[in-house]
Amino acid sequence: MCSSYSLFSGFSLQKCTHRMSCVSIEFDRSNHLQSRVNSSKVNIKGCVVLLLKEGVMKSPNALERQHRMLHYLSHMPRHILDLPYEVRATEFVLHDLCHEHCFDIDRAAYFVDNPDFNCLQGVAGFAREEAYPRCDHIWEEPNDFMKHMQSCLFNQKVQKIMRCSIKKASESDEDLAAEIARELGFKKHQFCSWNMKHDNHGLFVYEPKDENDDLIKEYLMNGVTLLSFCPVF
């Protein structure tokens, strides 16, 4: 069980029951950076405290990117609610998830598997080369963005993919993801899947810009499950 304490610059320090390492970072009067590692208790000194897990501290660039990513993710639920029901919110969410300031994904395809109807359907696709030119303004320009996505060949290709339900047939997500990746021309694909409401199942096949990106591994599932809150047309 954890409790959070608000700190400076938007960071949060968590007090947990498990053992942790903490680095307290402070600037002296000459603005020289000082640091001290303490593996048994947390010391708060100076202006910034960074919580470490497994002795690894994120670089300033990584922390800045993490902040931008969480900013995108935290605003999506409100954006989804602001869209009219008839709008394909899935395409908006997918586009933002792939944004360079979020997960920075070059290609992605989202599918929903419905065992009751024995159907797996492609819902939306994103390709970097077909990104909306004003990518920071998709929520303010819904009509223009929808027209753009309707013209995107990769999105059209994803939406034409239909299979029998793999959940109903007890088949492997991994095998299906590999098959879809080949069909869509992915170079090096990764995937994740999750259970949805009403016994549906989500599948997200993607190609990250950096396949070793630790932030994607840490936060992707929290992002892609937002797709489950969007109506499927």
C-alpha cells in the first residue's frame, strides 16, 4: 500500500512498504549538483527528489518525456467525452497514443475480438507517413481530422481485416499478431492484448520508433485500454 506526497516541479514521492533506494539531489550555493544514495530511508533535501526502483534513475530527458506522455494520457478521457457519439473516437485516441510526445509509435493497428459473434474486426490504424498534418489539434478540428483518416490507406487496410474470433477458437494472440503484422507490412512488430467489457477482447499490434523504449513498456497498457471506452462502428 502506498501513500503519495506532493513535491516540487510536478513530481510525486511515494512512501511504500517495500524496500527502495532513493537519491536525494540538491544544489549548493555554487549550483554544483550533489547526490547521495540511501537504500534504507528517504531523505528529502534541496529542491528535487527522485524515487528510484532497482537503483535506476531516469535522465532529465526521460523525465521530461514521461511528463509529456502522462499529460497526453491524462487528457484523453475528457477529450473522448467531449466528442459527439457519432464521431469515431477510436481514431482520435489511436492518433494521440502514437504521437511523438506520447508513445512515439510509427505504425499501429487496433482490433476487437467478439466471441459471441465469432468475429475479430479491424477498428483503426495509424501510419506515421499518413499522420494528420496538424497533429496537435485533432480534438479541436474533428471534422477535418475524420475526413483525413477516411482517406488514409493504412487505416482503410486495417478496417478491412476481419477474422473469426480467436478467443472462441482458443487460438494464440501471438500467432495472430504475427500474421497481421506480415499482412500490414510491419518490419518489427510488438503487440499487447487485454480483456474488455461484455467478454470482448482487444488486440493492439504496433511498431515503436524505439523497440527498447522502457516508457512504452511501463505505460502502454494504461494507454491502449482507453480504446475500450470508444464506441466501435
